[in-house]
Amino acid sequence: MAGNRALAWAGAIAAVGGGVGLALPTAHYLPSHLPLGALEPDLDLGLRLVCAGALALAFALAILTLRRRQAEPLAFASLTGIAVAGILLHYLVITLPGVNRLAPSAAVQPAVGAWVLLASGLVLAATGFAAAAAAQRAR
């Protein structure tokens, strides 16, 4: 039971940390060096909203796990963690290098928000998988 509580607290803290990461910038760049009409390389609003929804769901699952004292709800946090980590990996691997090729003088680099969100997604995925394993052992 103590393991379930620890996993639920880890999931809740990771979800809140990811929420903080959403408020932080996700790219360092010099706007004056981007070509006219180029999109800003920061994570756009649509992807931020998807990540916020996934993090809110993960937080709700962690709270439900703490209230029920069972690991089954938290197991679904792995899906939200995979979604957040997938969005951020796509953003880091595809988007930033593409912008950098268009405007190398802009010196586009990932900022703190991108790394916080990626870490949050990975922690949520790990806690979800650990909760699923704990629920499977309890049967």
C-alpha cells in the first residue's frame, strides 16, 4: 500500500511539474534573426493545450489512486505520460532542427520548459507502468 501512495505522489508531482513546464519557454532564439513570416519555434498553443489536458488527467488519476488506495487508476497515467513525452520528443527532434536549418542565425535551442515537460512525461509513463505492475502483482 505504501508503494501505491509513493507512486501516486510521484505521478501528482510530475503532473504539477509538467504544468509549470507549460508556462516556461520551450525555445531559446533571437526573434530579430528569424526570416519574415517564419513561425516562432516555441511550442504552439494547440500542443500546450493537449499537454495540459493530459497532465490534468494524470493528476486526477493520481488523486483517485490516493483516495482509493489502489494502483489501477494510476496505471492509465502511462498513456498520458507517453502522449506528453511523444509530443515533446517530436518537438525536440523535428521542429527545432527544421527551424534552425531555415534560419541558422536565429540559433534555436531547446529551453527549460521543453526539458521539464519531457521529464514530466517520462516520469508519468514510468509511474503508470509501475502502478500497472503493482496492480498485476496484487491480483
